[in-house]
Amino acid sequence: MIELHDAEQSRALAAISPTGLGPVSRYGSMRLSELVDLYLDRHSAQWKLNTKQTNADRCKLLIELSADPTLAEIDRPLLWKVVDLLKKVPHDRHKVRARFPDAVDFRGLIELANERGLPRLTAQDSKKPPAAFLACSSGQ
């Protein structure tokens, strides 16, 4: 995790365009994983353990499916690509991971779901964005 002081964190998080179309400052070279680390560090003290784990898992999903882009690389086509991949993630992925321990990453889970015809995330589930993703698009 990167270490920044509160003022630097605020500037880093404020660098995100409120339109969700990407960064508008020098933070364009920052990786999404770095922003997620800042987000989780900033908010995890307020969360219960289960919420921390859920948000960390959702953020990990977002980072992996988007291939950890820089903030400057985040655009609508990338977001639509992530949405398409989210629809391919198997439902109850934690149970699927326990049943098939070889599928350690999300892309592996997607391949496994394709091979075995596993049920996918419901439309409602795939519409729940990770909290860090919302932070990226709203500048929080």
C-alpha cells in the first residue's frame, strides 16, 4: 500500500473527475489499485469486519477485471468491458472457489463457469459496483 498524508490523500481522491470520465490532474499515472488502497485505508476503520472483507473482495474484482489501469486509462469503453466481464462471473463465487481451488483469480472463475455451465451473477448482483469504483466516479 502506498503511504500518503491526509492532505495528499484528499488531493489524490479529489483528482478524479466528477463526470467519471477520468482524472483531471497529475494523478492520471496513479494505478486503480493505488486509489483502492487509499479508499480502503480511509474508510475501513468505520466498517465491520464483514463489510471490510466484502468491499476488499469487490475492489479486488474491479482491479482484476479492469487489468489495474492508470486513472488516465479509465474511460467508458473500459467500464463497459468490466460490466461485460462482471456478467460472466459465477454466482456464489466464494462457494465455487471452495469447490474448485485451482480457480484462484476471477478470470479463472469465469473460464470455469464457461466450462461447467455454472450460473452467473444475477442482473441485480452485477449492478452492484464496488465502493471504490463509486469513489472513482464521484470523487469521494
